[in-house]
Amino acid sequence: MSEMGRLLIIAGALLLGMGLLLTVAGKIPFIGRLPGDIYIKREGFVFYFPLATSILISVILTLLFTLFRR
């Protein structure tokens, strides 16, 4: 039962961290508007795919997880 409690605490901490990140992400000036992000706007249609932003976040998370694994 203690393992289930520990799992719930970790899941809650991850959800809290993601919520804080999403709240603060709009205030970071370059997130979502990098040169490699795809943005197509036509009459009655908008397509947005943050390719460069996704790659940047992936690299940062990979480095963080690599540092904390040791």
C-alpha cells in the first residue's frame, strides 16, 4: 500500500509541475514563436505546429533527465 501512496505523490507532483509550466509558458517570450515553428493562416483556417519549440523542449528535458539519472 505504501508503494501506491508513493506513486500517487509522484503523479501529483508531476501534474503540479506541468500545470505550473503551462501557466508560466505564455510569459516566456520565445516559446511558440521560434523560426522553425509552422504557422499557416488562410481564410477560415489556421494551422499551427510548433516543430522547433517541440525539439527545443525535448533537448532540454533530455539533458535534465540525463543529469538527474546519475
